[in-house]
Amino acid sequence: MVTRSVVSSLAVATLVNLPRSRQIAHEAALTTAGHATQAVAQQALALAYQDVYVVAGVVAVAVIFLPLLLRLRQSSATADVIPVATTAAAQPVAAALPAR
């Protein structure tokens, strides 16, 4: 529960600060001879939000495919495990349990 809150807070903080830092970088790249106009600022802001959407999309794709990889890894790891109820040592214990 705490981990989810911490990760959510960090994600929100990153997505809030990323557009501003990217806007500054894009404004610096778009300005000519140190003259920043309103059009340059708007273009820089649009490019900054485009960068944020790309980052969020990459993270979303990774989050979608990560559980699939974990499930494949888990199923291959459990295929080699012998169930406890079928071992000879577990037979007397299973017989002593009351029937449901």
C-alpha cells in the first residue's frame, strides 16, 4: 500500500516537472539570436508535451508487457516443482486430515 503511494507520487512529480524542463530545452533550441517570441514559447510547449506523451507511452507499454513476462517466467519455474500432496511423505498427513 505504501509502495503504491510512493510510486504514484513520484510518477506525478515526474510528469509535472518534465514539461517545464523540456520546454526550456526546446526554447533554447528554437530561439535565434536570443530573441524568444510568443510563437517560439508556444512551439516549445507543444514539443515539451509531445515529449511527455512519448515517455508516458513507453512506460505504459513496458507496464503492459512486464506482467506477461513475469507470468511466462513463473509458469516455467513451477513446471519443475513436484506437488506436495503426491510425495510419499505427505500421504499419511493427507489421510489424517478430516474430509470436507
